[in-house]
Amino acid sequence: MSGALQSDVREQEFGRDGGDFGTLPREVDEYSRRARELVGTSTTIDMMTLIAMQHEHAFHWMFGENGMSAATLRCFKLSGIDVLHHHLPIEGAGAYENVLAFLAAWNGFFARYGEHFARIVKPGDIAEARRQGKIGVILGVQNADHFRTADDVELLYDLGLRVSMLTYNVQNRLGSGSLERSEGGLSHFGAEVIAQMNAKGMLVDASHCNERTTRDAIEVCDGPMAITHSNCRAITDHPRTKSDDIIVSLAAKGGVFGITGIRNFVGTEPVGIGKLVDHIDHVIQLVGVEHVGIGSDAGLTGWDALPQAAHDEFRAGFPADYLSDKVDIEGFDHPLKFFDLAEALIGRGYSDADIALILGGNFERLVDSVWR
């Protein structure tokens, strides 16, 4: 946010209103002055996150009589994250109707909490939200089953959808997900949807696509696109990581590659925030600092903080070897994770200007260049 906030709530429990933030790991002023100033003065963006890790919490904030508590709101502001790209994986025959409901509910959220949260939909909105001291929210969907025809891009864009992945983990009408056994590529329908997304100004995201569909999408896209949350296959061989060839092709079109904190995508044990920064280093060495950002793929806390039943339900959606026993990494599993990341980047010798790009400047530039 604009200026680092001091934490006077370290021992308070958040979430009595349905939030899920636990306690802060430390006070903000325990971080170095340089880290605090970097988070405070940079545009900070988590390009793949969940505002609420459990849907019932978001439901309570939207429709509950008391809504979001002051303590939960304070936790969002203490995080130092200016912009949250909130997403859901929405799949299946009812995807179009479910995405309409998703957009309607979140537009209602902005109406209720407009004093504190801003819907980010056009170039300059991020800068304006920061100027007003509001937390920006970008709405996106992980998958593309909601596109019944390519013409649906226009209506969904007009309702506030600004990012759409082409696939989730498996095959759909547009292409192949990263967990498919075959290397299917982008379909004719997928190319039509991308053309409409380009024309309207909706950001294309290929994070969950397999190698061939990702490569095809970059080739077909007539401008920059995103891989909002993946890691480097040169470091971690996993279906959800991307090859150097993909990263180079993405950057050549002006795209940005988001690094995620999912433990099994980061590396082998022991896994900490240093290994996450290894992926940032690799992208920078490959294509330059202008093409890397952060997409944590978790909320302000992490997956391991979920109640056991919710954690089990989350894991059940993936093959047994997709995730490790722990999902999160230490130092990137709490509301102040961007401060820890800033400290780690300082430790690697990055300049303030480069750290500002990594923390969010690159993704801000990307969306401002794509949206209309």
C-alpha cells in the first residue's frame, strides 16, 4: 500500500467474521527499513490469489449481516499487497451461468466495500486505486468452459472479467491442460477465442495449459499475454512448470511470467523462500527482469492453514503426486509474504528498481497495455 502500515494486531486473531488469516507472524516494523519502503512505495500485485481461501468466508463478506470485520480489513491492508487477482476454477456444463453468478457476486462486493476495495478493469485503475488507498481486485477465471462461443468474450468482459485461462488441468474445447496424457494443441475454437480476447482487451493466461497449447497460444496471440502462476521446468520438472522455450517465447511477445509458491512446483526438500527466488533468478537470467512477477496461487495465508476437511477437499482434486505433503513454503505462507519476498530479493543483490518490477510493476505494465 502507499506507505508501510505498523502492526498493532500481531496477537489478534483475525477471521471472527468468517476470515481465515490466523495471526500475523511478526510486526511489520520487524522487517528491514528497505524492505518496508520497497513494499510501501512499489505497486505490489499478486497475480493469482484468492481473497478468501474458503468460499463461505467470501459469501459471509458479501451477504452476511455484519460483513467484513475491521480486523480482517486491517489484515488485507497490513499485507502490503496493492492488487489481488482473484480467480476461481469454474468448469463443466454450467460454467457460463456460474461465471455470470461469480461476476455478479463480486460486483456486489465492490458496491458494499467500495470505500476499501476497487474493481480493476481498465488502464490506470491500479494507479488510481493506490492513490486512493484502496485494495485493487482483478477478476479472473481458471478455465474457458464459460465461452460457449467466442462472442461470449464481449459480454463477460463488459461484466468485469479481465483475465481468463485457456484451460484448467485437462482437455477442453480450446486446448489441452497440463495433466493430459497427450500433447494436444490449441484448437480452432481456441484460436477464435484468443482473437476475440485480443480484440476486446481481455488478458490471455496459459498457466495450466500443456506445452503445446501454451506454445500455440503465444504464437496465435497478437500481443502480450501472461502465464500468471507457474515455475521453471529447468529447476523443477513438474507438469505445471514451463520450459525455457516457453518463457523465451512469452517474453518475446512482451508477456510476463508469474512465479508461484506451491511447494511441489518450487523444488525438492528443504523448500523455502530462497528456492522460490531461484525461479525468479532463472527467468531474469533467461529473458530479463521485465518479464517476471508473482502469482502465489494462495490467499493471504496458505493452503496448509485450511481446516483439515477443506484441505482434504482441495487435495482430492489433483493426482496423488501433484502436491507434496505440505502445499505451502515457509516464508510465503502468511499475510506479510511480500515483505519476506522483498527481504529475499534484497539478499540476492537486486536493485530497488528491479525489485519494484518483480513485486508488481511488470504485471501493471502488462495489464495496462492489454486492457481497453
